[in-house]
Amino acid sequence: MKESVVILCGGGPAPGINTVISSVGKVFLRNGYRVIGLHEGYKGLFSEDRRMEELDFVTLDAIFTKGGSHLKMSRFKPKDSDFTTKFFIDNNVKLLVTVGGDDTASTANRISKYLADNNVNISNIHVPKTIDNDLPLPEGTPTFGFHSAKDEGVKIATTVYEDARTSQNWFVLAAMGREAGHLAFGIGAACHFPMIIIPEMFNKTDISAEKIAQLVISSIIKRRILGLNYGAAVISEGVFHFMSDEEIESTGVNFTYDAHGHPELFNVSKSHVFNMLIQRKIKSYGLNIGTRPVELGFGLRCCRPIGFDLSLCTLLGDGVYTLFKQGHSKCMVTVDPKGDVAPLFLKDVEDENGKVKPRLVDVNSEKVQNVMNYNLHYLTEEDMEAAKEYLPDPENYIFKNILNWE
């Protein structure tokens, strides 16, 4: 029986998944392997009624530039008791390729160990994926899909900002990002938004609903002083992950939680929550300033990958074969800015509890500080007298005071 490689995708979509599937499949077909695509991630791997698909060149060539994922995805995380060797033996599997985040990679390692303990030796290589750009890859290396999602977000945010200017309104945008603010920061900086709020900004104070509202209002009043009655703020949904249960409850929204303990933010519109917090505060001062919510959510995940990700995902797909031939396993494939392929082993990026530490935005970097200091609009000490026309307590809206920055 021909040796085979199996590809499955876990977690949520990201632009470039099909490019990875296509690139991995093509290089293994070229080298004489059977390529099996498995639908529904790990749920499909250990299910009796699994849906598997023989991937040929024609299919792989047709999906290369498409958004979404040809292989249906699932967040199913199998227990050790779900594992069996039958599928791998029956299909002469030599390599399991997983596309996903850190949970997907950790599960692949567990499966590989189980198979080895049962005298079934296969390799597993993981292709790291997330539009959040928060996996700890080598310096300067983005996760695939991030730049495409950012580009799609910029298109929407640019239009929203033009609407703000045209209609003399303010818009409050929420961008995805489980713990890190890369996407919100990237979109906001690219569009010259006067206010960007990401979790990493709260490095010297706790995150609260009150402070989020204060930051946006600080920008609104600063723009009023400058004679600008319009603007937009983008906020990373990741701020919720650093709030206490009591703080989250104070927003008036009852969240449900997923199997990993993360708030199921997809059940509510984060932009509406943020907008509600801001409007409550604005109305408490008797100000007649309208704000409108806009969600930069699921619409970014399945867009068509831009040229950057088409190239990156091709290198990652080819890199899977390179690492496999070199004998690597239980690793993630990475490609540095020069295009060189290298393995990244989970054990080298896990903490003492086996959890992969997220890559956060470095708020102290020159890039971020330049945006904060030169692009954003917010109240400073020099604005106090002018701000009293709008606020009885403008000192509470000084940007650096809110964040406890010196």
C-alpha cells in the first residue's frame, strides 16, 4: 500500500488555509505519496463515520487562492480514551499534518506519543495558524492569515472612517484577538485612527470598562478641541480576557464560556458592548455625541489571502516536506523573513504548565510608541482648560493618567 500523509485543520478559519493544504498536498503528491484530507479536524480522525477525501492535483490546484478551508474544521479536542491506531495502520500513514493553533498542536503531540507507545510510528508536523498573530514564532515572523485579515479589516475601517468624516459621527470598532492586540493595532495604525485600545496598553493598571470608556471619550474631546467632530476608535476584544468576572458582569452582558475557559465572545457583538459603555459615560455628562458600533469579526477570517500570505503559505507547505525528509516530528514549521525553514518545538515555547505563551504587542517598542505619541488624539495636561467646556473632571481623561503611564 502507498505511504500516505494526512492533513486536518482545527480551530477557526484563517486566510491561507487552502494555500497550505494545496502546497502540502502538491509536494507530497510529487514525491509519490497518497494525500488524505480529513474533514472536521480531530472529530473526523477518530470517528467511525469519518469523512475523508483523496486529494488530487486538480482539487489542490483549484483551492490554492481561495479563502476559507476546503477541509471542514472543528474545535473538537479528543480525550486520550478516544485514541485508536486503526485509521493510521489501515491507511499506512507516515505523517500527520495539522493546521491550527497551540491547542491543535498539543493534541497532535499527544496522539503521536500514543501511537509510539502502541508501536505505530508516524511523524507529526504542525502549521501554526491564527489571524491574531499571537503564536510565539521567531522575531519578525507573522502567523499566516494575519496580514490578509488585517488588509480586509483596513478596507472596512477605511470606509468607516470616511463615513465618520462625511456624517460627522464617531464609530467604535471591535477587532478579533483572544489575548493580544496585533490585529486591532495593525488596523488602527494603518487607518490613522485617533484611538486604539489593546490589552497590552494596560501594562501598569488593571483593565476596566470604565477606563475603556475614558480612553475613547478622551479622544472624542481632544478632537472637539481641535475642531474635529468625527473620528473612530478600534478596540481589541482581548481586553475582556483580562477583566475579572465582576468587571465583565458590570457591562450588563452575560457571557457563556467554552471548554477551554475562554469567554464565548462570538455570542455577542463586542462593538455594541463597547459602544454601550461609552454612551453611558457620555450621557452621564449630558453631552450630545453620537457613536456607532462596527464589528470587525468573522468577516475577516475567510477572506481571500493576499499575495503575502499566498507566498508565506506556499513556503510553509513546502517546508512541511523539508522537515519531514529531515526526520523532524512533534514540531511546528516556521519560515523566517529570509524564507529559510526551521522547526519550532512546542517544548521550547511552553510554560511550566504546558501552555504556549502568547506573543503580545510590545507597547514599549519604537513602532508602537511612535503611533501612540504621534498618531493618536487624546487629552493631555495642556488640554485641561479647553476640556472643561465638555467635562467637569477632565483630569480623569488624561490619556497617560488613565493608563498610569509616566
